[in-house]
Amino acid sequence: MSTEQHWTTTPVSDLLRGALDLERTEHGVLPHRLPAWARHQSGDAQVAMAESQPSGVRLAFRTRATAVELDTLPTKRVFVGAPPRPDGIYDLVVDGHLADQVSVTGGNTLVVHLATGSAELRPGPVGVARFARLPEGVKDVEIWLPHNETTELVALRTDAPVEPVPDRGRRVWLHHGSSISHGSDAASPTTTWPALAAARAGVELVNLGLSGSALLDPFTARTMRDTPADLISVKIGINIVNADLMRLRAFAPAVHGFLDTIREGHPDTPLLVVSALLCPIHEDTPGPGAFDTEALSSGKLRFRATGDPADRAAGKLTLTVIREELDRIVKQRAEQDAHLHYLDGRDLYGEADHTELPLPDRLHPDAAAHRLIGERFAERAFRAGGPFAADA
């Protein structure tokens, strides 16, 4: 902490957006993207890790400050045998424009052994995200937290008082999806495809993209049911296949139940069902997905499909099967639900895009593809006549 200027310390709880719960810790507060009751119902380590990583969560305040310090305790992941992951990035946005990016050193380290699935937590110290030379005068400031690091917030200091940003009348967009929606392999928290689409459309994002966990879980549907929103989208497919979670007989009723639950709280809200982006390894080959051990042995992280295409006859799911079923379900329900819509994920990232911007690990889009997907989603969903159009 600098001692050369007077600092104002402000509690962060009133400044957070995009989080659905705050847990008090010995260091400060831990933002969660699922409420406590949903976390308890899950009992799954992957869900616990994903929802505690604050994708889309940001501090938003109005201030004259020209210097900002945010003390945090990140938890960084290290995968043994895989290439090292870069430190998480904190994006500083001033009056709607990216102004600075920093990372925080220190923090806890979670060492994950891919071969066994075991993990070891190594404690570390609190770090500081420092932003200096902000423009003079009153401005609206956002600090977007790293989308891929669990982040405890310890203290916020500024060299001038802050206040919450007044309500700007923006619509709230609630989105749920897989690791791609979560932001895997995006360059920073404001460049995940949902954040890019939200910025283009001028809406407030609540991102329930949960890495490895878009599995039609009832607790997720109930969370969405209970979360205020003006626009809702659900992206369904890739995790169902790569987890080899269910067969076709179970899939259709699960989708209906998920949508029914959302509709209990949002009967007339525009609701967009989005199928998976193109993913060649799972287009016609069922899961489960697995790490490519040959690639790991050479220090590269790649995925492969381990199922047998012949098992589709017995009800095993592929992305092709899921897209056909989602299209059918939405058309059926839309006869009584005029605010329900479907978008084929290949319209966001398809064969031509894969040729130009291939998936580096065969599963997740890179930073350039995130930008492409965000731009296309904004165009297709928010344009005049689209399901999320302002005058819809």
C-alpha cells in the first residue's frame, strides 16, 4: 500500500455487479455466481471451482479518483504436465473504454494433477492490483475481475471518495453456458464473448457460464428463475456430450424441465436457446471427452472424444443430435411461447471459422474467436427484429 497520498477505503459489497452471492472470509469477501443453497445442492468440485471464478463480475463506481488499489487473494491453477497458465487479468474500464490491465502476484496456488485428478492447495499472500494515472474529473469506473481465477476481495482504496454508479436503465442479460461462455482461452475478462456482446449491445451482463458444468442442473435453472433479468439465454450441448451425461431419452425431458423452471420466474422474458458451436471432435462422436495423453506428454493440452459413433443408435448424444433435438423442442414450445427462440451455435462459429481460427485444444476458441463469436451474437440477438431487440 502506498503511503504518499491520502487513501479512502470503501467496502466492495455495494459496488459489485454480476455476482449472485457474497461469502465472508477471513480475508474479506468472495464473490459467487451461484447462491449458497445451489452450491450446497451441487456438491461437485468442478461446479464449486467454476462458480467461484468471477467471470463477468466487476466493481462499478463513480469517482474523481486518479489512483485505485484493490487488494485481492487470487487462487491460481497449475496443471501438472500442461503448459503454465498466465496470471489472471484485471481490466480497468473508464467511461466504457478499456483503460488499463494488470495482474496480481502472490495468492494461493491450486496444483492439479491431470493424470489422477487430485489437487493440492498451496496458500500464498494477498496481492495488489494497482491502477494509476486515471483521467481527472468525475468518471464511471469498472474493475472486471479475472474470469479464470477465484478471487477474494480484501480492500478497495482510492485517492478520492467513490459511490455506486447510478442506475443507467440498461437491460439485464442473464446467460448460462459452458467453459466457452465462462471465458476459457479469452484474453481478459472484458473479452470473453458474452462480455464483448454485452458491451456492444449496451446491456448489463450476469454470466452464469460455468466451465464443465452446463449440464441442465435443476439448481442452475432455479437460480436463473430467481435472478432478475430482462433477457435470458441458455447455451446447451458441449458439456452434455463431453461428460457423456445422459442419453437421448433423458435429454429432451431435461431440456423441457430446465426451460419450465426458468419460465416459472420469467414467463414472458425473451429466452434464447443456443446450441453448441462447431466442435469437430464431438460433431458425430459421442463422449466422454478426455485429455489427449500423447499431447500432454509433449507439454500440450488437447482434448479428444473417446466414444464410438455407432453408439448413437443406442441413444448416445453428439452435437449433431443435440442441435436437431433443441431445434425440435424450441419449435414445439414456441407454438405456445412467443418469446422463446433458437440459435444454431454454428452461426456463431462454424466450419469456415474453424478453418480460419481452429480450436487450439480442439475444444475451446482462442481470443480472436471469442471476439468473432461476441460480435456475431450481438448482431444476431440484439439487432432489429432479433430476439433481444430493444423493441421486441
